[in-house]
Amino acid sequence: MAHEHSHDGHDHAEVDEEHWAEYLAEFEKAGEICKKAKEKMLTVAKPGVKLIDLAEGIEAHILELGGKPAFPVNLSANNRAAHYTPAADDATVISEKDLLKIDFGVHLDGCIVDNSVTVDFSGENGKLVEAAKEALANALGMMKAGVNTADVGKVIEETVKKRGFKPIENLCGHSIMPWQLHAGVEVPNVGNHGGVPLEEGMVYAVEPFVSTGEGRVKDDPDFCEIYSLSEPKSVRLPASRKVLDLVIEEYQTLPFARRWLQEVPMLSMALSDLQRQGVLHGYNLLREAPGTLISQAETSVIIEEDGVKVLV
Ligand code: CO
């Protein structure tokens, strides 16, 4: 799932060094589940299928395989780049013209693997899809311990521009830590970006976005279906307390969908109350202008001394 570029610095979260090897084994197992879910997903995603059925189908399959969805399945079509998960009553059906980014993650005890595939149902956007895949492959090909993230961004940018498109400059890949999908380090999609060296043994998601437009996404304030806990504090409204308790118990700091809590009475009021108080962060839809097309390719890796281990 995409991370919106911020200027908050690059602090890595604390590493539990004693248990790190065990965590990495969990990351690898989550990757195996993610691979299976991806194979099945590619057989299900077809024109005529409702977005809500596809999202819920992938999420249910992850559970059947023994994992948990690390965040709601993002199904962002065409000029939408990220953070579109269908609401429970979303009637949208995949069209034969859609360029659909299917971005989902699996976690095992908080060890998260994040990945995305772009499906070109019209068959007319092969070059755009290939540009994102090639940018990802070139990035992975140069990543190893000590390589600077700014240089990874530069390779992505050059690959995409050579193909006549633009990388999306304000969306990035990200370091991943247990229970933290966006753990502080950004893996940029452009070169002019203050970088840090990749650390051996750490997990990163790399996700080039390729655009036919200006290469910069904007928030859509009218669409927000994904939230995550940002700062727990005591809240007075009973509905808000109920939501907060459920989130802490089920998702902790991982993103969740409004539809996952649809049984909670007065849910909308509680979500806006919690967002207003800074307890929850809302992930608005990120998009470019209508008519723009955007592709994305994403995988997660463990950094090794002389390369990467690809998890999915
Ligand atoms: Co991601």
C-alpha cells in the first residue's frame, strides 16, 4: 500500500534484535501466503466482477490460507493511484476498459508483506504496465545493504522516463516493521529525494507508480474508507470507545476498512469523532486528474549483504 511522501524524517522504529531472526521467518511465511493469494486473485479479477466481491474474496482467501489481511485490499482503477477500497455497498463493477491496481498485504503476527499487481483489462496499456514492472525489476537489481534509497529512486525515475511516462513523485515505497506498515524510511520513486542507506536484514516494500499525467497525486477529501490508529487516548463517546477498543484488539496500528466495522452502531459518527481528535488517521483516496492512467508494481524484500530476498 502506497505511502504518501512526508517530511517527517526517517527514523527507523526500534528493532527487537533478540527476536529478529524469528520475525524474518514470519515475514517469509507471510510471503508464501501472499504468493498463493496473488495467484488466486489473478483468476478471479475479471470484467463484470464487483469490486466489493473481489476485495472481500481476496481478504477471505488470505484468512483461509492462515494469514490476515495487513490492510484492506486497495482496488484503485485508472486515474486513482491508491487507497480506494470499496465500501460495503459499493456497486462498482470492473469494466473492460479498466486499468486496475490490486494492492494487498498479508500479515502473520504483525509481520507484513505488501504487494501489488496492475491488471490491464483492455489490453491497450501494456507499455504503462511494463514500465512499472521494469522500474521495479531495475530497483530490485541494484538494492543491497548500504545502497542509498535516493539512488533507488533515481533508477526508478530514469527507467520510467525512458519509456515516456512519469513516476509519481509524492508516493513512495517504505520500510516495514512488525505491526508497522510504514515504518519510517521511504523508498522514493524519484531521484531528488534525501536518501538513507538500506539496512541489512530490514524489510522494505518497493512500489513504482507510473503515470501518463503530471506524476503527482492529490487527496480526494470526499473518499475515505481506510483508517488506522494514530494516537490512542481516552474518548468520551460510547460509539467512539467501542470502535477504538475493536481497533486496538483486532488491527492495532495496521490500516482497516470502514466496512470491517460495519456492525458497530453509529460508526460514521464515531470515525469522524476519532479522526477529529487525532486518534485515527484517515487515508483519503489519492488520484490524478480524470483521463490520466496510472500503473503500479510492488513487492516486499529483505535486504541482504549483496542483494535482496524477494518475499512475494
Ligand atoms: Co506498500
